Amino acid sequence: MPDTPRPPDDDPVPVVWRTDLGQAKLLPDIDHDGGWLLTLDDTPQSYVDLGDPTHLEFEYTRRLGHLVDALAPAGRPLDALHLGGGALTVPRYLAATRPGSRQHVAEVDGPLLAMVEEHLPWDGPGADITTVVGDARAALAQAAPGSLDLVVADVFHGSRTPAHLTTVEFLRLAAAALRPGGCYAANLADGPPLAFARAQAATVRAVFPEVCLIAEPPVLRGRRYGNILLVGSAGPLPVADLSRRLAGDVFPARLTDGADLAAFTARTAAVTDATATDSPPPPAGAFSVG
């Protein structure tokens, strides 16, 4: 149940809800009309611009946006499954840039999804977005074989990725759900010594023939904690186009693939259901807001 009543549209105020995974807050962006930040236990989860769903505030969502833009000719609808809902930032972007896309979102935290639906509705023009409350892996297992162009895994319980979403067995489900030319993308987070990132890259490489890793250079060099995007596909990835988009972004990132990615994962074993653990916790203050 909400601890704060729904704010009037002309006077946005913070909203606080108790959800299954913690205390969620919706905080209006006082510097950007229509902007809202979603946090869970004071860890940023999503940023949504209700007036402009193509405005992607977080660096990792901008990189997912570049991937979506590069996957197919502009405007072509895509069939997508989003594992982890948050405030539905990427589904909104896909609906705005590729109207007619059929999208399904699986979110384990039902009260969080209800909060977002009430205060940040997503039923705009061209938004064919359905949601379900449930486990991400279970939702992926139910996807019809060869039915999807895109699977996005962006699941954090608090600030950690659950172990059962980091394995070869999980990724085989994603590979089976993708049609030819489709791709899998996972948003993860890690810091020095990047043991989790290396193991995850090795795991994606064990399932998908074509893989790339996207991160800011300081993160990839193991100098600080941050987000890492892993992308896999059975067919060629648009690495040249994607690299150009990433380099020209306000928050530049580097794409690593081929021999460089093989060197990054050298002597690192793929993760299985028998060996998986949750992603490491972030250092104190890495993502928190006041």
C-alpha cells in the first residue's frame, strides 16, 4: 500500500511505497519537468521522462537505446521480452522509437509494478506493453521458441543480480527464445577485480557465437565499480554501428569483442546452475542517493 497519496499532475511530490523487495520512492526531477527517479532502498533503479520517453538519463539505458537503434532499420517494430521492469524505461523508449513493437515485461516485485503503473502509466500511443508479476527465468522459459527479436535482462534484487539469472542454463533459454538475428542483452554491475564480469562474459560466450561487452573504460580497466552491458547473438552483431554510437554519446563507452573479449575471459570458466552466486555487492555509496 502507498505511504503517500498520488500527487496531482501539476504539483509533483515524492511518492513512497513499501514493496516486496524494500522501500521504493518516486522522486520528481526538479530540474527536468516530467522526469522521475525510481529508487529502491535509496539505490537508483530507473529514470523516466513522461514527456519524452526517448530521453534516457542513465548511462546504461543510453547504451541499451543505442543497441535497440542499431539492431534493425529505423522504425521497424521488434518483439521484445524485458526481464526486470523497474519503471519500464527501455520498453517506453522502444515503443516510442519503434511503434507497433510487441513487448512483454516480467517483474518479480508486484507492488513495485503497481506503483509504477499508477503514477507513471505507460499506455501511450504505440505502446503495446504487457506486464506479468513473476520470476524472470520462469517468464523466459515460457517464451515460445524463436519468437523474439530482443531479450533484455536487467534484474537487480536491491543492487545484486540473482544467481539463477547468471548461468549457461539461463542463457540457453534466452537463445532458444530468439529468432534468427535476435539478440540478448544483460545489464550487470561489477568492480575490481572484475571476476564477476569476466565469468559472465565467459558464460555468454559459451552460449552465443557472437558476443560483445560494453562499458566505460575506467570500469573495464578495473578502476571503479559500474555498469557493464553484455550482448550475445547467434548471428553477426552491428558492432561497427554500435561502436560509433557509443563513442559519440555524452557518456562515451567502449565496445569489446573478438580477440580482445577472448583475452578478457581467458582461463575463466562459464557459470552453471551448480556454481552460480549472486553478483557482488557494490561498494558503499556506489549508487545510493539521499
